[in-house]
Amino acid sequence: MKKLVSLSIATVALMGMMSTAQADIKTYRTACAACHMTGAANAPKLGDKAAWAPRIKTGMDALVNSAIKGKGAMPPKGGRMNLTDDQIKSTVAYMVDASK
């Protein structure tokens, strides 16, 4: 019984992580990809390690702050003002992880 409970807890936790990852991908696709997939307005492309390296060095707080407030041609929250700061933070973490 104890193993079954542990397995159930692990399954629920894994499903939660998958849901978060799926939400980050969806947010990226709907709010970020137009520029970060193409490099429009000098946005670093997702996965471009060289372009992201100096930005990553500034730290997550600086990256998240830029995404929330906007920077250069990028509007605040990628133009999606309905996104929470936590959603932005999670999506920035997804983009950073994909670009290391």
C-alpha cells in the first residue's frame, strides 16, 4: 500500500511538471515565438547559445524583469498583458533552458 501511495504521488507530481512545461511551450508559441523564432527586432532566437549567453549571464531576475517590463522593440509581457508575472518567469526559464 505504501508503494502504491508513493507511486501515486510521483505520478501526480510528474503530471504537474508536464502541465507546466506544456503551458510554457504554449506561452512561448503565442507570446514569444514571433520574434524569438525568427530573430525579428534582434530578439535572440530560441536555442541560439551564443546569442543567449550574455543575456543569461545577467541572471534570471534581469531577464524576467526585461520580459515583464519590455525591452527595446519587445513590449511588456510580449504584448500579452493577461499573463501573470509567474507565467512570464516560467516561460523565460523554459527559453533559457532551451538556449544553454
